[in-house]
Amino acid sequence: MSKPSFLTQRVFSISQLIVLTAVFITLFANMSFFSNVLRVYPLSLKNGVFLISLGAVSILAQIFLYSIFSYRLIVKPALIFFLLVSSLIGYFMDQYGIVIDEDMINNILKTDPGEIRDLTNLKLLLYVVFLGILPSLVVLRLKLNFDSDIKEIFNRLKLVFASIAILLVVTLPLSAQYASFLREHQSLRFYFNPSFAVYSTVSFIAPALKNPTLTFRNIGKDAEIPKADINRELVIMVVGETARADHFSLNGYARETNPLLAREKIINFPDFWSCGTSTAASLPCMFSKQTRKQYDRRTANSTDNLLDILNRASVSVLWRDNNSSSKGVADRIANEDFKTPDNNPVCDVECRDVGMLANLQNYIDKRGQGDILIVLHQMGNHGPAYYKRYPQAFRKFTPTCDTNELSNCSSQQLINSFDNAILYTDYFLTEVIKLLKQNDDRFETVMFYASDHGESLGENGIYLHGLPYFLAPDTQKHVPALMWFGKNSDAERLKNIDTKKLTPLSHDNIFSTILGLFEINSGVYDSKLDILDVASEE
Ligand SMILES: [Zn+2]
């Protein structure tokens, strides 16, 4: 009578268990898929039939997937694995509107404990318990009937062929809708849970398996600083985190989020665009010779980047990191971790960006000669725990959202917290400028700031960042960027900047602009991409 006895007495076949799991995950862990489909195909009788058909496709895709793992000893662990993973993915898709594409797999592999802590909350736990752990316990307790190996192979073939037949039956009569789905709305398939994540994982791993040893390529070996350049350059590049262009008052945001920068002589770039929509995608691209259109993660990671080239041209290059890591960019140069209180003297609930300036004067003083490039990788506005990203003194916009469970906050609270973190970046950047001013007599000083990507703050139900570039809203790609020049800077190079700064610019411009700042002559330098190149303006 009672449920446990049903579970323990009834004997299921492997095929039945596979189908049940696929149906469960489709019904309960695919809310994002169905809500996104409904946005494109609003509910009507015709669309309702299409929606049911798509649900069937999701089930069938999973049946194909799970059939691969249907051997007797591994079938239960495999299904439990997919239930747990689907519950996690379901949570992040429902809550933040993200999808698990190749870049997201890359992000997940490069995440750190702090990032995981910021994302863990009660709601996530409920998803995992109800959609992951409880159904897994049921799978664990079910009695399975195993036929002989030959029979099981035959059973699985039967299941797969039946699935193909059903697939044809549910898609062919709706071929017109499927044609439009595949042609115009194929991004909806990104929301199939867990099938798309599995597909992304395979596409992420496959190239590495095919060509495991991509030989490292040196480029820009001809790079050198001309003998005539006797002025010493001191450039600080600040890699921002998750800041949105439209939340900088320098870009016209109604709230004053840049009160301190507004007092400095800033060259602001209001039309600046990121290369990727996540840290792991943007960082290697920002420092690579490749433009966004050319960018390939594996090639970029196995080729000299801007820092390698400058380092070889005898510029002193230092990377200080208060974020997860340099994502491989600073692997071959001096690299210091400022997320630890051992190095960072300004830590409360977490280590602050401004702590990266500690002893930096000392570092500069120790370089007796030559040029210096310092990269500071900020914690910035890293979400969803924006409220952790600023000390109490910067809690100017209130009420704030003091939890990582974004759905518990009003959108205004969320924006307030986000803007307070921008306010802290405003302070941090002016502290960087202060340090450069102290060195103005000895160096040509420059600060270059650009955020790695933007952020969604709940517009259309989307939060955080990391959507595939073509699908991502502008808020994830339109980033704040600006420059500051010290009193010894080359006035000639800035003569066209007032018109140039208003043109569309992007992370593509960083590589050659910084090479240009150091007056490097090299075949890898492209004057067309150098924001400060005067000749190409004519
Ligand atoms: Zn980032």
C-alpha cells in the first residue's frame, strides 16, 4: 500500500528507469527552457501543441544520452549523477537566466571557493534536495531487473529505435514550427537541461583530445623599445570586474557613481565593448593579439600575449590579482595574489582592491631603469553578492540587497548594492591615479581602466553574466573604460583623442594601444587598433 513498498516490490527494467528519469528532469528541472520557449511562442492552442512536442524532444534527447550509460553497474550512478547535475543547472538557469555553454564550462573549471561561497544559498539547497537528492534516493532504492548482456543491448536498441519513431511522430507534423525554431530561435536549445550542458562539455573537451599538445607559439619577437625613447613609462592597467558602462556617471548615469573620477582629467570612452561576457573568456582576449572575431581560447592560451611581449622587450611587468586569477594571462610573468591577507593589508569581510596598491611604490622604486607595466585585476562588482564588494563607508545608495539570493531583493535594492560597488571602484581608481601622480616627475604615467564584461541586473529575468555573446544583452558587453595621463605625457599623441574617444572601441584596442604607449616597434603592433595613434586619424 505505502510508497516504499511500491518502490521495493515493483521491479523496473533499465529502460523504464531511463524513461522515468528523463520525464522527471524534463518536467521539474527545465523551467527555464519552457519559460524561454513561451516568451518566443506565447501560449495558444497551436503553440501549446508545439510546447508539448518540445517537451517530448527533451525527454527523447535524454533517453539517447542515458542509454549510453545503461550498463548494469553504472546505470544507477550515472542517472544519479545526471539528476544532481540537472538540479544544479536548473537552479542557475531559473535564478540567473544563464546557460551552460563552452565558455561557462571554462568558467566553472576556473572558479574558486570564494565564488562558490558567494553563490550558495538556501534556495540552491532546496533545488538540490528536491530535484537532485530525493529522486536519487528513489533511484537508489528501486529494484532493477537485469537481463543478460545480449538481451540488455537488444532492449536498449529497442528503446532507441522507439524513441526515434516517436521523435518523428512528434516533430514531422510540426515541421513549419521546427523550421522557424531551428532557423531563428535555435538559441532556445541552450536551455535544454542537461542535454545542452553535456553537449558543451563534449565540445569543450573534444579539441583538447584531438590535439592535446598545442605547441606554444612566440610572437612579437622583434618587439623592442627604440633607443631614442629615453623617457621612462609607468603604465597601470586596471582590469575591472563586472562593471556596466551605463552605471558610470561619466557615461551619463543619473546617479553620481563617479564623484572622485569626475574631479580628475579623465579621457572617458563611452562606447567601449567587451570581448567576452565572462572573466575567463574576456581576460585572455583582452591581452591577446587576436581580436574578438579571431579569438580562439586554446590558440590564445598557447601564444605569447601582450605581457609576454613587453616582458621580453625588457619592460618590467607585474600582475597583482584580487580576483579569481589571471586566467592564464600572467602565467609567465611576475604574479602576486592579493586575495590573501598575507599580501593584502586591507582585508575585512574580504580583501579590498585598494590593498593591491600596498608597497607598489616600493616595487616602482626598485626598478632602477626602464619602463614599467603594472596590471591590477580587481574584485570590482563581482556578483551576485554585490553587498560584499564595498566597505561600509561606501554604502551610500540604500536600501541594499544584503544577500546573494537575488529574488529576495527588490530590483532597486540590487541596483543600490551594485552602484555602491561602482562607487568603491571610483575610489580605487582615484587612489591609483594618486600613486601615479607621486611618480609624475620621473615617469610618463598612464592609467588605463576597462571592465572585463558587464552584468545583467534582472532585466527580462536575466542576472549575472556569461550568456553566449550573440545572445547576451548589451548590458553584459557594454563596459566602462577610461584613461588618465600624467603631466609628462606626450601631448602630440592626445591631439585627436577628443573625437577618437567617442568612436566605437573595444577590448580589441587594448593590445596595440598599450604597445603604442611603450613606443614598441613590432610586426604585431597594429596602428589601426591603437586608440592613441595619430597618423591613422587622418
Ligand atoms: Zn569578470
